[in-house]
Amino acid sequence: MQLLRGIAFLSVASFPVHEARARQAEPNGDRKDHMAPNYFNEMFTDGAIRQPYAGLESWQRGMPDELRNLKQAEAEALFRRIGITFAVYGEGGDPDRLIPFDMFPRVFTNREWGKLSRGVKQRARALNAFLADVYDRGEIVRAGRVPARLVYQNEAFEKAVVGIKPPRSVFSHIVGIDLVRTGPDEFFVLEDNCRTPSGVSYMLENREIMMRMFPSLFRENRIEPVESYPEVLRRTLASVAPQKCDGEPNVVILTPGHFNSAYYEHSFLADMMGVELVEGQDLYVDGDYCWMRTTEGPRKVDVIYRRIDDAFIDPLCFRPDSMLGVPGLMNVYRSGGVAIASAPGAGVADDKAIYTFVPEMIRFYLGETPILKNVPTWQCAKKDECKYVLENLHDIVVKEVHGSGGYGMLIGPRATKSEIELFATKIRENPSNYIAQPTLALSTCPTFVDEGIAPRHVDLRPYCLVGEKVELVPGGLTRVALNEGSLVVNSSQGGGVKDTWVLAE
Amino acid sequence: MLSRTADNLYWMGRYMERAETMARLLHVGARMNLIPDTVDGFRSEWVSILQASGTFAAFDKKYGEPVERNLVSHLFFDRDNPSSVAACIATARENARIVRTALSAPVWDALNEAYQELKELERTPRSEISITALTEWTARHHALASGALESTLLRNDGYDFVHLGFDLERADNTARFLDVKYYVLLPDAGFVGSGLDNVQWQTLLRGMQMHRAFHWAYGGEVTAAKIADLLILNPACPRSLLTAVEEAVKHLDRLAKSYGKSSPAQSAAQKLLNELSQTQLDDIFDEGLHDFLDRFKGNVAEIGTQVSETYLIGAAA
């Protein structure tokens, strides 16, 4: 499992996208007319300061370089002391590496957030309705709105889950929606994350550290708090306890272990929620239930918030060589002895081919108009669209349908000729494994750099919680591409994080 | 609590304690080496330190020559030696990291800070750090961490497991400390009770920072018998074997009470405590100090095994 799965890459900007079309048959338009980069600056527009950032102007001006360096060092020391570090698989180097923290906050007005929030919740509801449907009668497929092949032949479609109805019919309890902004009112969903989106600990710790270092900022600006997230998460998880559970449900977080790059987050959330952090070896199945090994003997487990992938949950059901899961767990799950969040199989809703159909899901299940736009996407599985993609590889971004974390993708404007040729061959060999998107003009937010303050590109991941209710804490994780001109916010490639503010009304 | 959590807490306690012991042993060795040799060809005191630490064979294989520089590497910095101060701090911190949910933030802060500073130390040229500084650094961080534990950790079963780790490790370590004198060969029997013999005993006292407590408790001349009494049988001495076992009994009792179930470790520890409280110093010297300590270490190890079997493995019902 990758930390920050799926929000690794933001596309490279070459022109602004004017309109997103949900199911674009021929997304070819007159694209070449808008080649000049024209990035939306979230703080300064036409030389004037946009209202949400008004409160930061004097703060930033009143900070001489020495003070700024001092504060930056203080922030880093705090992160290190708390132990928020991040290890990237296979990269070697310092396992205690920090994700760089930028002190300049990213700000949304209440009105902006209101729209985002409604859009994110709408999407989370639709994605869950879709999951409940495809593991049941598959009405959306029968209605011909989503191709059967994309669902039932999807790698992430778990046959073992068909017919299981999880409590409250919720499959994805924590939905991370990756958003980018291209204008004052232009937001696009880049990707949905229905499995186990990570990074929420940064949202909470970034805020904690900002409040510690700049208390006056929080007195002068009215900023919506995010600290209720762990409590809401706990309530959400408890609300999906199986019917067989009587009394207060025993909720646990299942981690692959302390060598995992996101272990800090697992332990942080367990701590903040006041629940046990378990590994596979701490659990076992006996009879109709799952138990954990405690100093006082076995204790029944009711809800498992798992931070391991489907394939590792139960070696008897999925990968037989997995040491991370619990043998027999799927049987207990199937018979309603334990709830698993996110439910096994939830991944079928968040791959890049299904992504295209989310607006369709919103219309189909909810009867609503999608509030958030999709980035127009070409399906290489479709002949005419594939042809277009192959002709325009140097302009666009190509992604593997199941790829995540910025792996297995081509960034046309940045690629060499041979890389493009290599990708063209791969696409021709297996077209349905690829989708393509135009490059986006991501918004920028002022960021502290060596020379002072400069605009840098940002994205946003809010975390929507789905249980008895659908809830969204006002905030999220803003990632920032710290290198000048870069649109890659991946932490392994010079990306950092920022505190994200939503101003109170 | 999760058995694995209890296991991590217990070993966190053990490694914290062991880190301090190793630093103190290093200090004792350095000090003994400052005492002038009286006889030609007298072996380095470092060997006795290595024997007591239980890592002589590993040292001999990797370093050979028992000179100060190698000893500092081996006992303080070498992560290949699982008992070196650096390895102990890293392991204690890793155990803490795994069970952060069961610790208070100040405890984690203290251990993590020690670890971060350790990495600084590792980068510092060796010529710029004295053994005294290393020992004091280790003792200070031990004090910070255990202080944070005492003042902020919830007094639940987790607290008891950390303390069991401390107590059993301390019992074992004090016994090892005392045993240093067994390995320090006096040039011949004529030196028993001589000035050199006493100076070595005093160095041990200093190594445990017990020399002033000694004067308060016993006064008068420093003799081997008084020191052995202080470190083995005196219930007022925080490092004595008796105190360590007494504390272990206390925490095992608390666990048994809160779980509503007695344990084999509890009765074994109680038995050892009863035995110690009835022991006279003469009995120990009659048995032979080294043999007594060996037997004691065996008893403590046995209690450790029982703790593990009852609480830390988490057998299914």
C-alpha cells in the first residue's frame, strides 16, 4: 500500500480545460488555441488580493527572513519530534524522512467549501450506491449505463464478495476525493479513492503545528476546526457494526505493521480514536467471530478498519502467501460476524476506467446533477478515442487503469521521444489498460521558497466519511509542488504539504 | 490490552534500563583503567567489563584488542551488538513507536528525542566525546523518559508491563554489575581486602552513582561486605536485587488483581522475594558471590519466561 495512494501526480499544464464532459465521445475540440499557460493564482488575481487570503497579507509581510527560517526550523523539529515521517517503498535512503511542510496556508471561503463539500458527499454516496449495486443485481450494468466488461472483468472486482450485503450497505467508509482547481469556480475531480486513502494525519498535524506556531493567525482569522475528524471516524465505524454485535462495538485498526510507510498514520488514528491498533498476528478466527489476543485472553472484534489491501486480508480467500491478514476472516465477514472498512471489493469503484462513469452514477442512483466535474477522459478501449490519444501523446497524460502513486504513466509534454514511442507500443498492445487526460492548468498558492514567496501548484484531498451519515470535516490535505514550475506534488518528487483552511462564515 | 502491545511495552522497559546499565559499565571500565596497575602484565579491566556485559565472545571476534576505543565502539555505538547503548535506545524507541497508542506523548517524545540525539552523537567525531559525557547523556535520557512515564502514563496494565521490564532488567543488571568484581582478577589472594580491592569496589559504587547513598546508609569504611549488602539486600537501595524483585512482585500483584487471576510469574517472584528477605550476607559469601548471582540471574530469567507465557504471547482460548 502506497502512502497517499493515487494522488501522486497532477498532470502537466499546457492549456486550461474549459469544460469537462462526463462521457466524452470525442473530446477533441479546439485545444491548440489555448497553449499559453494561464494559471489561476488563489491569492492574487489581477494584482489584487482575493478575499480569502486577505488575513494573510500582513502576516506574511511582517515576517522577516530570519524569523521565517526560525519558524521553518521549529516546524521541522516538531514534525521530527512527533515522529511524522514517511518512507517511500524501494527508494532507500533515510526511513525517517519528513514530508516538507510549507507554512503558508491554503484558504477556502465558506462558500467555496460549501460547494466542494456538497460535491464530495454526493460523489461518496454515488460511489457507495454503485458498489452495493454491482455486488448485488448490477442494475446500472443492466441499464446499459456502465459497460459490464469494465465492472465484472475488472481486476479489483472481488468475486468472493458477490451477494454480501455489508451493514448499512456501505462499502467505502472513507472516501478520499482528489481535486484540482483551475479557476475561481473551476474544480475537477482527478481521482476517487474508495479503498484506504491515506494522508489524513497530515491534515490534522499540519493544523496542530500551525496553531502552535502562529496562534495569532487563528485569533485573527475565523478558521473552521478539523480536530473532530477522529471522533467522526470512530462514530462512523461504530455505526457500521454488524447486527450480531450487541453493546458498544469493539473497533480496531488493522495495520500491515510498523515497517509500513503509513504506520505513523495508523497509530495516530488509533490513538486519537482510542481504539486498538492490531496486526494480522493479533487476530484469529474462532467459530463465527474474529478475536484479538489480549493479556486477559481473547476479546471479540466487531469492526475492522483495515489499512491493508484486499489481497492480504485473508490468505484462505485471497493471496495464500499473505502473512498480514487473518485466515478465515472472510467467512466471518460473510456471515455477519465482523464488519470490514472499507469492504473488500471497494476498489472496483475507484479505478481510472470506472472514474469516467461517476457522473453517470450520480444521475442513475441519486437522480441529481453532478456538482463536481470530471477531467475529460479518453478511453483507449474505444477505437476512435484510442486513435486520438496515439496521435496526441506529446500533449496529454496517459495513465494505466490500475496504476497508482504516479507509476505507470506518461506525461506527454515532459516525455522524451523514445518514452512516447514505448508508450504507444504498450497502448497498442493492450488499449483497454489505458486512459488519457488533457493536461490541466492547476491553480497556485503562495509558498515560502528560498527567495521569499512564490506561487506553487497545489491539489486537495478531502476525506469523506460514510456510515449512518455522510460527513465531511471542513479541511483536507493540500499538497504542493515545491519545485518551480513543477506540477508534480508527489512527496517522492519534491512535493510538500500545507495546512488547509476553511473560513467560517 | 493486546498481548503484542504488552510485549512491546515490556521490552521497551527492558531496553531502556539496559541502555543505562551498558553506559554505566563503560564508565566503570574507564574509571578502573585510571587506577594504576600494581603488577606487571596485569590484564586490562576492560575484559571484566565485557565478561559482565555478557558480550565478550562477540567483542573478541569483531574487535580483538580490548582497548578503550574499541570498547566505546562496542558498548556504546555498535548497532551490531544488540546490547550496545545505541542498539538499546533504537530498540526501545522502535518498541515505543509500535505501541505509541499505549504511550503518552511525553514518553514518546522523550524516547524519540534520545534517538534523534543519538544520531547526532553518531556523527560527532569520537575525539570530541568523552566516556563521562556519553554516560551522563544516557543517564539523562533515561531519567527524562522514566520521568515522563511516571508523571504522564496512565496507571493501567501497560504501566505495569513497562515496570516489569524495568524491574526484571534491573535485577539482572545489578547482578551483572556485582559480577564485574568476580571477573576482575586481583593479582593474588593477598590483595583481597587490600587498597586495590577496595578501590575497585568503590568504582562499582560510583558507576551506579551509589557512592554517596552508601555513606548515608553505612558510613565508616568502605568494605566489600557493606557494598554487597547495599546492592543485594538493602530494601532502601533503589538498585538492590531485593528492591528490584520487590517492585516486580508489586507489579505482578497489580496485574493479577486487575485481571482477577493470579499467575505463575507472580508466585515465582514472591518466592524469590521471600528467599532474599531471609538471606544473610554470610549465606551469600558462603555460597560464593558469583554462584549466588548466577543462580539469581537464572531465577529472574525464569520469571521473565513466565511473564511472557502468561501475558505476552496471547494464546488463543
